[in-house]
Amino acid sequence: MSTIPQEDVLVVPRKLLEQVGMFQGFSSEVERYLPILLDPTQTLWKPRAEAEDDPSFKQLIPYCVLSWRETDGRPQYFAYTRGGGQSEARLRAKRSVGIGGHIASTDGEHGDDASYEAGMQRELAEEVAIGGGFSSRCVGLINDDATAVGSVHLGIVHVFELEHPEVQSREAELIECGFESLEALLADRERFETWSQIALDAVAAGTLG
């Protein structure tokens, strides 16, 4: 018998998302979706191994975009490359502008918004060290049923506005880190994971502010 603890992750039934309104790509309708998706009567915990292969459920994933404004007001965005040892094989060697991961059952007792917030803060602290102050806000959601990864995940996008461009990787698999302009990131768009492409397109369109 395995001695490895089972990892349970926070999920919602796909049919719930369909009832609220299925979408493809980015949606800025936070108030429409989050109160329902984080309702503890709707969420549940599933073993991660099962959830990864079951598109009848969506794993809720905080997706944190770190930004900083230069003195002229132009925004810069933190980007990195996922190394070859990345646990999710489908994302290896891809660039990303999102920090985050699964909400685990150890992050909270009820699977509600408190558990979600605790999980987001844990994931952020595990992956990067932010120097200086910042403010954060939830700006939308990402859904991508066109890929195998996206079919079992639902991204909740948060923008962290940093006072200083001081971010250090705490993960060996987060490499080539740094802040870049939107124009530079879009010029390299094809190297980014799908969610990051969706997020960058939304920033360019003015819907992810």
C-alpha cells in the first residue's frame, strides 16, 4: 500500500459552469461567476489524479499576473519559462505570465472562498518572493476547452500590482524570469502556454485591466 498522502483538489462540476454560462477564452464577469463557483455547497474535493482525467469537473486554479508600472505609467509584466522538471508535462518548456496552482484540501476546511484565498497565497509564496508592497484584484476567468489541460481546469485571474519590480523565483523550474512590456510578450506569443496567450490577448484588447 502506498504511503504517499492523497492530494485532494478543489473542483466544481462542469455542469455548474454550464448553468452559469459556459465560455471560451477570457471572461471579465467576476461577479457573475465567483459567488457561485466558490459556494461551499457547490464545490467539492477530488483526488488530483482522478480530477486530471475527468472533464466532468473543473479544478479551480488561481492565476496571478504580476505587473509593475514604470515612471511613465507603462505596465510591465512578470514572465518566466517552465523548466524541464515541471510536474505538468503538458506545460514543460512553455513561457507563462501566470503564477498559481491547485487549491488543496489542506488549504482550508470547507472548500469556500477562505480556502481559495489561503491556497492562492500558499501557491504564490511557494513559487516567488515579492519584494515590496503590492495590491491585488480579481479581474476575470479563463476557460479553454480546446486543450487537454484546459478541459479539466478553470483559471481565476488576479492582477497583482507591485510597487517595485522585485520578484525572485523560489522554484527551480521557474527560469528565465523577468518583467517585460506587453509588446515584447506578444511578439513571443507562440512560446506561451495557452492560458497566458489568452491573458495577453485580453490585456491587449483592454478587457483584462
